[in-house]
Amino acid sequence: MEETLNKTKEVVIIVDDRKHKAKFLEKISNREIVFEIVERDHQYIKTKSGYKCQVLFAINTEKGIEKFFLEGKIASESANRAIVWASTAIMTDRRKDIRYEIPSVIARLEEQKFLRTNIINGNLSNISSSGATIHTSVPLRVNHEYLLTTKFRIRRDLKPFSAVFVVAYCNKKSKIYINIYSSGGYFKKSSISPEDRKILDTLLKGMEEF
């Protein structure tokens, strides 16, 4: 991880709707990474407890510029420095659209098995117009299709949403007493009805305005 981070030119740390431009300084332990905050798009907020975040960065390789990301929690006790506790390994970022952090939204995944339907409950942690990240207590199968159903709060109403979710990756997050798996993937376009597309677009538009 440290070798990869040392090659980065620019790092962007996303916390909710806020963005920080940062520079990698050092890796303290297997999980703790220190960044210098170069620029922020909001007033400095001091915190010790840690907010959920995503760290986005790119490096030059023989194949050209490759994008990567990791997930974790961030804390900052000074305006120009922050510590990120990584909860995932560094992953290749193949996402095409901006992902928005969302308050934990309960979702259900349905998997068709022989003569029965397997139900997996989880929580969505971020979403875009083409995909999402979901946390579950059991691992999901990569390249496998699940029917995802959930409800999004649009203004004051809960609107049902469903789509076929194709898993791109599944990583075990660091938990002591329970297993938590973070899985990212994309929505199969043909599975989203016009009404569901309208609901998703309205949700994302509200996040952009916020």
C-alpha cells in the first residue's frame, strides 16, 4: 500500500459532500495513513471520532494513468493534516460516475438458487447513476447478479427502487466481532424501469444541490 501511495501525484478525499485535495505523507501502521491537506472546499471541521470517507488517487504506470481508491474513516485535529484509518485494501477504480456518500440505507439483495430465493440484507453506503457500494455480513459473488431493492427518501416520501446489481468486487472490512463485507458494483441498465431511473436521478440531483 505505501509503495502505491508514494507514487501518487494528487489525492482527493471525499467526506459526505465535502472534498479535500491532499498529499500522502506517511503510513503509520497497517491501517493508519497520514495526509497533508492541500486544499479544501469548506471551512475546517475539527474531529477526533472519524467520518466515513473515500480516498481517490491516480498514478502513472506503463499502461498510462490508472485510478485507485480505498474506503475508511478520517479524523483531523489540525487544519492541514488528517489521518485516515483504512477499512479496505487499495482497489482499482473503474467507476464512470461520481459516487455520493449517503446515510446508511437499508437494502435487500435477492439471489435465485435452485427452487428457492436467497435473501441477503445490507446497507448502501454510496451511490451513483450507474452503481453503488453495499455492506453485508456475508461475501457477495464477484460478477454475479443480484436483484437489489431499497427505498430512497425523496423530500418527505419513501420511494421504492429496484435494479439488477452486478458485483465488481467484494472486500472484507476490518471488524473484530462481526464480519462486514464491502461490495461495489454497477446497475444493469436494462433492469432499471423509467420510474426507477426518475427516482434515482431525483435523488442524485438533490445531493448535487446540497
